[in-house]
Amino acid sequence: MLKILKYSFYDLMRSRWSYVYFLFYLLLGVVLLFLNNDLSKAVITLMNVIIILVPLIGTIFGVMYYYNSREFTELLLAQPVKRSSIFLGQYFGVATSLSMSLVIGLGVPFIFYGIFNSSAIWDFSLLLVTGAFLTFIFTALAFVIALSNENRIKGFGYAILLWLFMAVIYDGIFLMSLLYFEDYPLDKFSLLATMLNPVDLSRVLILLKLDISALLGYTGAVFQKFFGTNFGLLLSSAMLIVWVLVPTFFIWRIAKRKDF
Amino acid sequence: MIEVKDLYKKFGKNEVLKGIDLTIERSGIFSVLGPNGSGKTTLIKCILGMVLPNSGQIFIDGKPLKNNFKYRNEIDYLPQIANFPGNLKVSELIAMIKDLRDSKATKDDELIELFKLQPYLNKKLANLSGGTKQKVNLVLTFMFDSPLIILDEPTNGLDPISHLRLKNLINSEKEKGKTILITSHILSFVEEVSDEIVFLLEGKIYFKGSVSELKEKTEQPDFEHAIASILSSSYA
């Protein structure tokens, strides 16, 4: 698997898109720092961008990479390489290179700005870690979709829908149900609903770390009580890991049964 | 060396292979023939493990294929359509496949010389013509010394000189005692090189034997007419 990972990674490192993605984050970091002139505020703005954008890029890139490398995949399938290694290697190749673009692209401007001497370092690291998690989660979901759809247009369509659902529609439904059932105690429900969507989970994690949960009112207090504890942090990290592992398992399973 | 037992495969509602039994024991050149959609490529892909059969078993050297991938070290496969990752250079692709197979004894230099590919080594695969890609494909296939070679439409897009070189190459591999499995629509090529013919029709093996046996069976004077008579009798 490592060999496939290596080749996928090299392949991506040479493609224009990794650079575009890297430069975008570099630019974003620089611009935000100049406009805000304050590390903590820049981190908050950045969070809003990352939470929406990272899943989108991960999804699109994952689907695109899978469909574009079909030929390569077929070449590999005739070689003495395990099937699961081919697909898992490609997946980790894509996810790693995307995460690297994110971490390095954002890291460089913040390091130059002096993040190491600032109290925001932990918030910033958490931001990068969740960003990397989101990349791994959504790239895996994209691979699952691409593997189960032979038709590229359909695959792209489902992938975009998935992103739209997770990043936008889910929140809408969540809010509506909170309004609709406002007469009932909802703290358990909202905790659970947050856990089940990696985008929401990442957002809440970062918001609470930034200590602006007071803005969230009563819910914020409930969340702070839960996520603010070590147990909450552990559980939500575990949840993010589960969100990586489950789609990865599906990649493995679908790849094993597929005809080429 | 290859044993296929009662192999069934369908894609959706389309039944492609309907009970294939095939044993290839000795070395030599075996051609798999059949009209379009008769299941030639599917059969080959089943042997390679790229397509998973619905039922039936395949053994290579007595070992079942299921959940096994190492056996592909013993197979050189030439895919039908030479599609390669476009942003790799020819030399990089060759180096990569060598790396993946962990094979020390390769003869890629010899083959590059044979097909006159030196000027293309530093070009990206996306910029090569169809015939040149097929030559690269041939280099990738023949550079390892595996006992079983599977060629899917090897003559696709080749110019006459390369065609001739390919024929010599195939014959020299045969003399080393290898088993070579070919599918092709070019009957003159098949007649010239093959020792035995496997004729697939609608997912079943219709005929297995030498060219002369086929001529006898169909009572036709030449190979092309023999094939045509099978097809017309089956479609009639």
C-alpha cells in the first residue's frame, strides 16, 4: 500500500491543483492576518471558511481524482498488488496531499506572524487538526461515492449533494427541529445531532475552544459543559476518527467486490 | 496451468459467461476468438482477478485465485486499450511498474530498442499517439519473464513493422516454453501464430482445438470461412 500511496502522492504533488489549493490557503492566511491584524480574530474567520470549504474541496478532489485515475487503477489491478492496497493507497495519497496543502498553506503566514509566541497557538493547531480530519473524512466519502457510481456525472452530483447536505441542509433541518420541538428538553438531542455531522462537530469543537460559547446562550452552556470537559473532547475526537474509519471501511469493502 | 471450472458471470441482467470450462495444460499459443460481446475480455479479466465471477472457480498452477493476488506476479498482461496516467513520462511509468513488481530481471532496454521508443522516453504519455502507446504497453508487458502471458488485442494500432516485430517476439517467448493467451479479431494473425483456438460464442466455449481441426469440423477450405460459417450458422 505504501508504494501506491507514494505514487499517488507524487502524482498529486506534481499536479497544478495541489499548488492552486496551497496558494489559495497561503493567500487566505495572509489576507486575513492583514485585515484583522489580530491572531484570534483571524482564527475565527478562518474557521468559518475552513468548515465550509475544506469539505467541499475534499469531496470534489476525491471524486475527481478517482475518475481521472481510472486508467492508472486498471493498470495496477493487473499487477501483483492487493486490491485494497490500491484504493486505500490512492485515498491516503489524496487526503494526505490535501491536508498538507492546508496545513502548510495556512501555517506559513501564521508562523511568520508569530503564532508561536501567541496564546492562539492551541486554537490554531486545533483548527488545522480539525481541518485535516475534515479532509480525510470527506475525501473518504467521495471515494465511496465514486467507487459505487460508474457514471461520472452521477458521481459528481451525489458528491456535491452530500457536501450540500452536511454543510448547509443539515444545519437547516437541525434548527427547524429545534424550533419545532422547543417545548421539550433538547440538550441531549442537539448534542447527538451535532455528533452525527462532522462539519457541525468541528465547528462546535473550535468555537468552544475559542471561548466564545457565551455567544451561544443556553445551548452554548450545555455544549460547554459537555465538550469543554476532557470526556467531551475525547468523545468528539473519537467521533471524528469514527467518521474517518467508517467510510474507509466502505472503500475497502466496495473495492473488494467491484468488477473492472 | 490454467484451469477454469464452470465459470458464470453476469453484469446486471446481461449474462456474459454461461458456464466456461477450460483447461490449458501445456505451453504454446492459445487464441481466444469470438464475435464482439462474446465474453473474451471478461474471461481474461476473470483470470486476472479484475472481474469477480458469480460462480465457478479458476486455478492457476493448481492454486485457486480467490483472495489471492500474488499469482499475478506470474502473469504478464497486455490490456486492450492502452490507457495510462497522462502526466507520467514513459520512463517513469516503466520504472514504476518495475518497482511495483519487485522484479529484478527485466529486459526493458532491449524492448525499447526493438520498438524504437528511445525518442519517446522523456515524453508524457498523454502526448503519445495510439500506436506509440500500444508499443509502450507491449514493453510493459514483455519486460518481465513470467510463464503466462495474456495479450488482449495486441495488434491494435501497430504499424506493419511493429506488427512483424511483435510476431517474432511472441514466437520467441513461446520457444522459451511459455503459455501465451491471445484475443484478436485479426484472423490472419491468429492463424499464423496460434497453436490452438478457443472459440467463444454467447458465453460458452463453442470449439477448442487447432486451426486444421476447425477447418475439418466446419468443412471449409480456409480459416476465415470456417469462422464465418460458425457465425452464420449460429446467427441463422
